[in-house]
Amino acid sequence: MIEHGDQNTAVNNAVIDFLHGDRLSKKDTRFSIHVLDISDGVLGIWIIGTDQKVLPGPDDKIGTNHPGFPTRYIVQDGKLFLWYDSTFNITNDLIGVLSKHSFIDSVNVNGFVGIPPYSNNDRKEAADYYFCKGNFRKYKKIHSSIAMSRRAPPKFVCNFKSK
């Protein structure tokens, strides 16, 4: 676990913790990661298993980014983790990984994007991580089927001395 860095450092820390003992890591092989700025001191990251393939729209092209399409990934222990990072663009490498894992679906025909059937399991649990921005080694994890953005964060304190 790395103590300081950007939001992607916190994502990497969450994936490390998730893969080393979280019961939810055994239920799926593909995971969606969401990053949420909770407060000045806390960064939220949730990891949830998914079987919903990535659906590119007409604006999702190599060298661009759009919040509805992931721009970052981690493949570890045979599992795929995807998330959107506004500072990073869609790459050929990402598209190759999505294809290799049969996790990209396109019904984009002549500029028209059809929407495939979508199902959502509202009871599916996610691993929610609350990281102290001043020290990513200090965090709290909970499991919940309620989206992190729809509930109050757990109570914990991020106390740091000024350097």
C-alpha cells in the first residue's frame, strides 16, 4: 500500500486490499471502480462486480475521454478492474484489453448506437473504501448494496500533522 499520490494511487491500494481477502473478489472476474471526492480530507472508491460490457458511443474514440467510458484499467490475478480517469484518454491498449477479456460491446452501426438490454442487480454488494487524502494507508472499508453517493460516509478521523 502506497501512502501518498493521486486518486489512481488510492485505486491501486483499494484493488490490492480487495484482492487480498475480500470475499467479494471471488464472486466476479470483472469489476467497475468508481471514484468519488467525499470531502476535503476523504476520497471514496467503490468496487463492484459487473457483467455489463463496456458500450462505446460515437464520441468514444482513441485519444478522447468521456465519463461513460473507462480510461484506466488493472488486470491482476486474472481479474479486470476498470474506471474513468478524466486526466487520461482512451488508448489502443485499453481497447485491446477490453477485447481480450470479451468485455466490449458495440452495436454502433453507421453512426447509430443501439442500446443493448440492461439489467441491474440492486442487491449486489460493493466494497466501499474511504481513504484519507493525506495518507492512503489510512482507510475504512465497508460492504454495502447502497451506492456510496447516496449515503453518508462512515465516521472516522483523518488527523495529520503538517509537514
